[in-house]
Amino acid sequence: MKNQKQLASMLDDLAVTGRLQDVALFTVEGRSDRIRKIRQVLSTLDTGVYLLGAGPYSQAIVPLRSDEIIIGRLATPLEPILDKPVDVFVNDAVGLLPREVSRVHCAVYRREGIERHDYWLIDRGSTCGTYLNGERLDQPSSDSEQELIRASRPLAHSDVISLGPAKINTFLFADLRG
């Protein structure tokens, strides 16, 4: 049986090889082919509002059909399980440890607007910050309604949400309601 040092080394080698192979496949395909495939997927979406995951650990199409969507990550083996709901999991535990995404990182929520629902983004106490179009959001200092409104930012079609400053785990806000 291999010891922990050998297993750790093998796991790291496999992780590095997998990431390099992924980048190689990504670049071989070519931008025009990737855009064509993305357009094909987008053409199948119903009218609605979506988060489109663009980062290597956040690839997903998340329809925003409830009043609030919590974005975060699963616990690592070194962390206790949280008793909090998370709707969208980002697998940012590189090397089995988190890099930039907090367990409960941020939320997208909707409020009834004048003509239709409006969508807002709020940081939920993340360690590395939530960014909207490159600007870091403030964290609310309390759970009062006024403070939550102050710390929230409205979302508009094609806004970029980044979980952490490195822009590794990103989402594009897509309002396809016409």
C-alpha cells in the first residue's frame, strides 16, 4: 500500500496533467467552433433569466426561477458540513482545498419591479469577495432590510459576476425575456 506522501504526489500529478490536457483540448478546438457550439446551446434556452457559468469550475446554465439562488461550494474534507442551503455549487477546491469561492459566497435574488422582476446580486460574507463587472461588492454589515438593499447591486443583461478577484469562477447574467 502506498503511503500518504506517494498518494498526494500521484494525485497532484494527475490533477496537473488533467488541467493541462483540458487547456490543450480547449485551444485545439478553436474559437469559432466553440462559439458555434455555445450558440447552439443558447438557442435551446426558453425565454427567461439565466446565469451562464464561464469559468473552468463554474460551467453551467442556471435558470433563475426562484426568489433567491445561493452560490457557493461544497465542504472540503477539512471542513464541517454547513447547515445552510446552497443552490449552485462551484468546484473551486483545487488540490482539495478552496481557492477563492466561499461555502456560501453570494446570492442572486429577485424583487418585483415596475414592469417585471428585477434581479440583484449580494455578497453573503465571502472571504475573497464578489465582483460585478470588475467592481468588488460591499458586504452587508447586518441583516436589516436597509443594509441588504445598500449592499446589493442590480443586474443587467451581460453583466459579469466573478467569485473572487482572479476571474476564474465567473458567470454571465443573461436576461432573455426580450
